[in-house]
Amino acid sequence: MTQLTTSPAASAVRTLAEEGGHESLNAYAIGGGALAALLLLLWITTRLNRDR
């Protein structure tokens, strides 16, 4: 089978997926932080859009 040429980012993601991620990465903390950031952005957007 021939190996396709991939970008450095794709190879880094593949390496993390094969090794199960880094020990210091907590999926729940990352997901919770992302949710909090999106909710903050939603709140800011609704506060700045009062003219409608």
C-alpha cells in the first residue's frame, strides 16, 4: 500500500490518535472550556445586538 503525503498537522493528529492523546489533556476540561467560550461569545453577541 502506498503512503500518502500528509501535512505536519495531520501527522501530529494521527500520532495523538494512535497514542491515545497526551496524559495532561482532559477531554472533559477541553469540552467544558470550549462550551464556556461559546456561551460567552453568544452572550456578548446578544448584548451588542439590542437594536433589533
